[in-house]
Amino acid sequence: MARHNHQHPLLRYSMPATVVLLVITSVTPLRHMEWIGGVRGLVSTVVTPISDPIVWFSRWLAPASRIAEPEESTRELIHDRDEFRRRLNIAKAQNTELLTRIADLEAGFSRAPDVAVKQITSRVIGMSSDPSSGLLRVRAGRRSGVTQNTVTTVRGVQLHGQVVSVDRLECVVMPITEPESGLLGGRVLLDRAGDDTLSCQLAPTGTGTLRGDVEFRNPPAGTAIEDAIDARLKPGVEVVLDDPAWPASAQMFTIGLIERVERDADQPLRSVIYVRPKDGLDLRRVREVVLRIPIDDDSASAADEPAGGEGPE
């Protein structure tokens, strides 16, 4: 039996009409669509009185939870608590920094106990006028007793460099990793006590490390080349300064740790070591250094004398 569709004509064409209307309104300029605002206002006027009771009823069934506002006294207490916590964290950080500085200074004295020095921790304030040179400007000068060739260290016993020029309030320091610093005589500490060592000559590579040959000890007769090199010569071994060209206040300070060991291509029985400052430090980018100023009559009198033509600060 055939089924008759008795759908009203308006319902039959409502969907196509809606699609056509949406297409027309999507391409019609906005200036021709202002009449829609009036229609929207009319619909809002009709619907709003109906929606208000519904909104009120829904709020009555499920009221919104309110966050209680703290009183003025409570807000002040919270603010004071946060401020005291901030100050406590600052004090802890400053205390840690002071303890680190004290440890660095004590380490310096322990490494060269027989050398009378005054140690000053000073901030690095910038590079020299020639950035490519790697020289550092330090806020300490003749007024503090600094002289040319004063030794600088960093992080305790890590040798940093030497003062190359000085004025009343500032000095310029050349790190040992700069090519212009020249050769360094050193000793490789094969044991913790430093009783067994090998001498070496190190030159800066220009990349933050130093490279050089290590002293070779004649092996017993019949020893193979592979066994002639001391097995203790390996990465992580400490290398210290042992160079008569440097002041006594710098001797036995750490040049760095062996990073790698290679066999000399021209002399197979000799080893070549690459040494990097401890903790991977870039000596051109340190924030502060410790200046080790020798204490003697000449330096003390020179420090007490004001520079010519300069009055007190």
C-alpha cells in the first residue's frame, strides 16, 4: 500500500531556503546587514522575560560557591609572610656565597702555606678594549696592593691567570688559556699524595684548553711500546703548575684536569695530553677572581703610597 507524504509545503522547503539564506548572508557586505540587528533586538525582547525565571531557578537549585575574601588583617599577614620568606631565601643565598668564598680562600692558603699572601676576591667588570684578546678587567688596582704579575685564581685552587697591567682602581688579567699567555711548566699528579709525578710543558690551544708533551721515563729493557706509557696517565688526572717563571704564590695550583691522552705521531713513546680547567670552566667568562698579593715590605710600602697626582677616592 502506497504511503502518502502529507508534509506541509513550508516544512518541505525550509531546509533549502535556510541554506540559500546562509549563502546569501555570507557574501553580502556588512553595510547591507544592519537590519539583522533590529531583528536580534526583537528576539531578545521576546526571549529575555522567559529566560530570566529559568536562570533564577537554576541558581536556586545549584548556587555558585563563593571564595571568601580574606580580611584586611589576614591579607597583611599573608604579605608579611611572603616578604619574610623572600628575605630568608636571599639571606640563605648570601650565606652560601660567603661560605664558598671562605672555602676558596682557605684552599688557596692550604696549597701554598709557606707563601705569605693577601687574598682579595674581586669582581670581573668586563673585557679589555680588544675583545678578541680575552683579557679581563678586574675591579682591583694599586690601591688594593695589586701589582703587575699578581696571580689570580678561581674556585679555590684553580689557577686563572696573571695581571698584565694595573692602574689605581682596576687591573687587566690574562687567563692561562689565552694563546698570548705562553708555555706553562706543570706536573701531572699520578697519585693523590703527589709523590709520583711527571713533568709536562703545556701551551694554550685557543679553545679553552692546553696541550703539551709529557715527560717520558725510560722503560725497563724488553718492555713493549704499549706498556711503556704509564697507565695512570688518563683523563681526570690533575695537572698543577710547576714553573719557575711564575711567582711562588702560583706554584702547585691547579692548571686543570687531563681531558684526553694521545700518542705523539712523531715520537710513539711520548704522550700528548689535553688539559681543561676544573669543572669545565671557561676562564674568559668567570664573574670574579681571587688575587694573591704577596706580602713583603716593598709591596706593602708601595700599596701605602698614593699614586702620583691622585688623591683619595
